[in-house]
Amino acid sequence: MLPPLPLLCAFAAKPLAERPCDLFGAAGTPCVAAHSTVRALYASYTGALYQLRRESDGALRDIGVLAAGGVADAAAQEAFCQAQPCVIARIYDQSPSRNHLGVAAGGGARPSADRPANASAERLYVDGHAVYSAYFEGGMGYRNDTTTNIAKGDEAQCIYMVTSGRHFNNGCCFDYGNAETDNLDEGAGTMEALYFGNATGGLNHGGKGPGPWIMADMENALWGANVVKSNEEPIFHEFVTAMIKGDSGPAPGHWAIKGGNAQAGGLKVYWDGERAPGYAPMKKQGAIILGIGGDNSNWATGTFYEGAMVKGYTSDAVDDAVQANIVSAGYMSASSKKSRS
């Protein structure tokens, strides 16, 4: 006689822990792009995270995860590069939309194509394992102008990324998010991307002190609020969680900025209110950029670890759950790891 079904189920494999895009999806706001060089953003993801190019001979190598839902296989990168210069030729989209990022072509601000990010400049630890960031040193950027499922027009979206609070500058523009599909400045509201840095003056509306700040690049300006000067405090964390959310609707519109320490604690709301004049309704075009502005402004420095673009305006509860997941990933610099060992 067969044992009861509950006894059989007791031997089933334990489910994998959720990742950020599992949390967003369960809340009805799915990831439509999910990029990272350090870990899987879905518990079931087993594919490649990024593609390396060895500078000595142009050879290519995909770098995957150590296990489903796990961290990047740094040993595979080290074996392939063998202390030679390596760059990141492609960053794969883990979402079903397959919005992979390749090295950006030229645009209105910089007609020549960008360079790929340094693959070996920063070795860090996530979940106790060595991984590598995408390290932008100026003139570097990625883009996809032919995307699937990315928000367009005035559709709502949320964008988050984990970046470095130590590596930034005031150049335009270390962005991740939604941009023009023709690589040109098409006017206010034609992009909505997440920015991190300390750009000030002119149309860059930073906050208190010297920065850096989280702002939204909505074309023709970086915004930390709906006024010329925001009250946003500088963010000094070693690893930073940055988030912007834009809702749909007629003028004056609604959007928000959140941020926090990617190693501990929750998210702080830096702005939650009306859009700046002339930015509602939005006119988003649906390209994806990383490390550059919408017109290929590529003078910024910065570091990218992970990020996702989400269709819809996310709830505070899911934002908090994603932040908790990021904290649980255990981001740690190589120097901190060494001092603790």
C-alpha cells in the first residue's frame, strides 16, 4: 500500500529563495528587463549573465551562474581572462523579454560608438562568492533600441539598480533605464532613466551638499524633485540601492525616488509627488540605456552590479521586499572581506 501523499511530498526539494524579479512578478508588476554581472535576478535563472571579450585576441566567453538563482561564475572569468584585459561585450537580459544590452552606437551628443565596460577592474563579493562588476570609466555605454515590453508613452514603470557610492562623477550621464530609440535628444519626457552621480549646474537639479544623489533623467534635465533644486541628502553608502518610479496620468503627473544602503536597512523616500512642469504626460520611447544619456552623452563614470525595469507602478511593500532581498545578497567589497578574514 502506498503511503499517503503528504509523506511523499515531505521529500520534495526545498524551493529556491525568491529573487527581485520573482518578488516584482508575484505582485503583478513583472520585470521586463533584468540585468546583472553579479547574480541571478530570478530564483530559477540558469543562463548567462554577461559576455566577455578578451582584448588580446577578441575571443568571446559567456559567464553564467554557479547554480540556479545563484551568483556569477568568477572562476570562469578568471580562467578565460588569465590576468589579461577583458571587457564586457554584452549584458544578457534574464527576463522573458530578452532585452539584451550591447555596446552603444553613436548618438547626438557623441557620434562615435562607445567602448565596453572594464570587466576586471572591481572584484567584490556577493553571497560570500567573488564576482565582478561592470566598471564604467567614461566613454563607455550599452544600449538596446529595439526592445520588447518596455514602457512607452505615459505607461507606468519602475527601475532599480545597485551601484557604487564610491565611484561616480559629475559627467552626463550614468543612467540605467528608458530612453529614445534614435539615440537623439527628442525633448522633455521622451526618456525616464535612473541616474546616480553628482551632476550640478545648468539643467542638472541636484540636492544638498556635494552629492552624489539619485535623480531621474527625463531628458533635458536631471531631476531630484519637481523643482530646480531638491532637498535630497547626499548618499554615502559603499553600495547603493537606487530606484525611480513613474506613474501614468495627465499633468501634473506623479513619480518617486527611493534609495538606501544595499548592505543594510530599508529604503528612504527622497521624492514622491508631482512631475516637473512639462514632463506630464510622459512620452517615453522604450529603448534601454546603461552608463550613458539618451543621446549617447557618455562622460560619466560609475559601477553597475544589478538592475531591473518593471512594467507598472510598484507598491511600497514590494519595493521593501526587493530591498530586503538585496541586503540579504551580502554585497561586500574585497577590502572589507580581507579585513574580516
